[in-house]
Amino acid sequence: MARKLSRHAFTTFWDVHAWAGVIGGLLLYVMFLSGGITLFRRQLAVWEEPLTQQRSSVEQAGLQATLDQGLAAAGTAPEQIWFDLPEGGLGAARLLYYSQGEAVSSWVHEGLVPERERLSEFLYELHYLWHRATGDWLFYLGGLLCVALLLALVTGVLIHLKDIVRQFHRFRPDKTRRVLWSDLHKVLGVMGLPFQVMYAYTGAFFVFLGVLVQVFTGPVFGGNAALADRVAWGASYAEEPARGAPARGLTLDELTARARGAVPRFVPERYRIRHFGLDSATVDIRGTVEGVPFGRGIVRLRATDGAVLSVDAPGAEGARSGVIRWIYGLHLANFGGIALRVLFFVLALATCATILTGNWIWLARREARRESLGNRLLARLTVGFGAGTLVAIAALFLASRALPAGWTSRIAAEELTFLAALGLCVAWALAARDDASLWWRQIGLAGLLLLPVPALAARWSGAGLFGAGPKLAAVVAVDVALLLTAAALCASAWALRRAASRHAAPPQGAQDEPPASLAHGGAGLMARRQTASHG
């Protein structure tokens, strides 16, 4: 039986747990919500772009011929090239390079088709708070938030260690709202604890391993950035100046054969060509190793003669590389199939609910200072981010199907739609007088915005639920998921509205029942103060 903490230790851990959760909670909410959707990034990528729904011609035409076709259409020979192969035999290859400091991404299809959709990529980048316009500072902030989450989880376990088994299943929805939110916070927190610890740790690992490599490059590796990268990542990512004489080198098809000779059962996915067209050119081939858990690998070859310069793959790496592959595999859910991804998605939603209920508990415990500007601001921001992120994501999906396909600025317009919708929802929450209705109004709005998206998607592709062409499982699955999500959001809004109406005028004498504003993140927090052990 776990020993009970002293009152001083309990109070200290509770304060650390509460502050760590409140300070980073709302951004962590956005990260977990977008991260849960990102688990289906491959399906979303197929759904959003019709060119990924066609039978691939790359294997028939050949890798080098496809690359040459793209470069001829681009009219340039960039020093560095990324060449992505289609997955599962569907879609076109993708060519990426930099021109005058700007990233250029296009599909190799009857020449080049500029990339016109980034919904799945935007949500993927959102889950670790990175965007090309903001640089890396938000990315590092995301890493710090992961550390804060780890701190909140550790202190939360210490607080409830003596009765953690009971809190795994104790849920009393018939009690006061304060008890309801407290039980919900504990039940979801305990059930999702392994999931939350895993993602908090791996998220912090991804961010700060790169920082540590930079810190130790000078004192440990004598300033040799390439060596530091090889020790940490298995390959060098240090930028090296182009040098050497022009040279053609081997074709991608020949280099792929050399890579497969070095790593049996290797399936290439991405090529990175550095110093293209020079005798110093190298080619990094990334891919998977079939039949190996978390079997990611990278083979670096010299382009001129196909010599294998380095191999970082299962069976050829040290313990460092094996640990990193497993950490990446766990974080990206590269195991267990679609069933595990659905489970992880549910756990991500549970984590979002844990964060929101944590904020409500924080506010309830400070009921005596309910007029404090900080408490009022947190209450409104909890609504603005909690429901507003749902509205913003729904608006993003709607914009992705409603905007003209040929509009060159549609990607920027989609991202601005997300930011504008989120900003308006936060402003709405801060300015609204009737705070008790904010939750159901914003959640209902998110459901209404999502509802027409599958029908609008038929304008882009006939492979979906409402399309006229042959159906594709991934496209139909996304359409069905969007409809179910829209229905769930509308039903949740209806239920919250009924609950708000039922508690708007509590019967006389029910002094222990706080008003509905607590459940909706409002400023009127009239819950009874309970003992710290129930906090």
C-alpha cells in the first residue's frame, strides 16, 4: 500500500501539477487534437489530392525517367532535390527543391503540377507547433510544453498514488459538477497515463536531441557537425558547400539496386540528392525494411559510382539508432494497423478532455477569487481554444474543398482560414456576455461547417462517398469519418444546450449545485470548496 504524502508535500505537488497543466494546457490541447487527426495523415493525403488517387506510372516509366521529366518541366537543375515516391502503387511522384530561397513542391504528372493542397501537412506541422513562416521558436516551445506535461503527469501520479486504483473507475455523474469534472479528470488521466507519458517523452526527445547535438558538437566532436550528426542520427545533415566538376553519375534505378543490395527487403520512399550534377553528389535513400518492427532505414551512396557511404538500418546500426527507430515508431504509431490508430485517436481525445477538465478544476478551487482578471481570462480562453480549435479545423476542411482548385494562393488561404476562425472564436469567447452558451454554440458551429465537406469533395474527386467514379477505400473512409464527426459535434451541442437550460435556474435550496457557467468555462464559479484530497 502506497504511503500517504505529508500535507506539505501534497500541497507542493498539487501546485506544481496545477500550474504546469494550466500554463501549457491550451497549447497542449491543440497539439493533441491535431496530433490525433495526424494519425490518419496518409488517408487524408489521398483524400485531399486527386493525383494521389490514380494508378502510379512511376514503376513502369522508371525512377530516373520520372525525375528527368520533372526537372525538364521545372526548367532548372537545383543543387539539392527531394524526390518522393507514391505509396501503395497510387499517385504521382513529388519533386521538391528550393528556388531563390523559396520551397517549390510539385507533382510529376504530365510535366509538373504545382502542389495545391496541404491540409494533412498543415495539421501534421500544427501538432508540433511548426510553420515555415514562424521558424523554429514555436517548435522549441512545443518541446518545453512536453516537458511541462511530463512534470504534470509525474506530480499527478504522486498526488493520487495512494488511491490511483480506485480513481481508475470511480465516476459519479450524479454528484455536483465539481465532483463530476474531478472524477472525469482522474479517470481519463489514469486510463490515458501510459499514452500521455509516451507522447510527452517522445515529443520532448525529438525536439531536444537536436539541441543537444548542437551543444555537444564543439566540445565533444571538435566542431565536426557531420560527425555529430552521424553519431546522433545515423547520417550527416550538415550543409556542405558544393564542389567538384560536372558529372552525370548513375541513375536512380541503379542506385536503388545498390541500396537494396546493402539492405535486403528495403523499400525506398524518398530520395535526397545533394550537389546534383557534380562528381561530389550523394544520394540519401530513405525507406522501410519489410518484416522488421519499426524498420526504417537510410542508405547514403555516392552518385558517380554507387559506392555505399553509410547504412543506418535494422541489422546494420548500433544501439543508438535502434532506440531512435523505436521512439519514432511509437510516436508515429507505425505498428498495430488501423485499429491501433483508432485507439490512439480516442486516447488523444481523452487527453484533450483531461486538459479541459483540469482547467475547470483549477477555476473551481479558486472560486473565492472568481472576479480575478486572470481567472476570468483563463475561463474564457478555455472555451475559445477548447471549442474554437474544433471550429478552426472544421473551417480548414471546408475551405480545402470550397476554394477553387486552380487558385494559386489556395494553400495560404486555407491556413489563414484556420487562424482567422480560431482567432474569431477566442475573441467571441472573450467578448461574449452569455458565457454559458459558448460551448454549445461553438461546437454546433464546428459540426455545421463539417457537414457539407464530403459533398463538396465530390467536386474534386469521384472516388469519395458522393463521387460518381470508382470508389477508393481511403477517400470513402475520410468522407464517412467527417460525416460521423459532424453528427457527433451537433449532437454534443444539442446535449450541452439542454444541460445549460436545465441548470440555468436551479431549484431553491440547491446550494451545493454550482451554475452551468462552471461547466462552460464561465466566470461565475460557485462550487463548494472541497478538501485537497478531492482536488
